[in-house]
Amino acid sequence: MPLELSHLMQLALGQITSLTVGDLPRPVAEYLKCHPAIVFIGHKELFKIRKRHPNIEVAEFQHLTLAVRNGLYLTDSSRQNCVTLIYRNPDNGKLYQVGLKSALQGGEVWVATYHRTNPGNAKQRMNQSAVLCGGLPTK
């Protein structure tokens, strides 16, 4: 189920400090040594993402839940507490890249970045990383 737009608006306005996005798949939670395997997005992260990627509308953040549930999870060789997630929106076929970061070993996981990507960049990222789980559906 996508995130409620009203909750995202409350987050964007700073009326709430964070939202639960979803639960990590078991292989990803084990890789990050993160139990419980809950993914959050905070007000500061949402603000930072919107500032760096102004083409991402607040409504597009609704798909983060589906991305966490259905995306392709890749390792990040330079940061052991991070994973990259590639997700294709089934409604419009657009590709997104999500960066997830474990705050502490065994702690919570936060959305660090979220932006659109293109097939070339997604393929390059997939070639540079090991797949933890998931898959990338075709258009």
C-alpha cells in the first residue's frame, strides 16, 4: 500500500518527524545487520531530497513503500551500512534509485536519497554491485 499523501504532506511541513516506509526483505536486513528491519523517512531527509532533486514531486514519494517491497537491492561496496535500491514504477515505467542507510549496526534504516534514474545509470549501478535480492520488472 502506498504512503498516504496526507502523511507525506505532514512530513514535508514538519508536523511529524518521520514516517514508516516499510520492512526490508530478510536478506537485506541480514546484510545490514538490522533488526527490526523497518525503513523510515525523516522530515530532514525529505527536505534534502526535494532540494537536491526538485523534479521529484511529493506525491512520487508515495511509491517508496512499493520500492522497498518490490525493488532490486544492491550492495554498496564503499559503505557497508548502505544499500541501493532500483525500482520501476509500474504506473508510468519510470526508474528510481533509492539509497538506504542503516543508522547504527542493528539500528533503524533511513531513506538517504531518492531520485529518478535512467536505464543506462541503473545498468551501470547493477554491474558495479552485487544483488542482495529482488528484481527489476520490465516495462
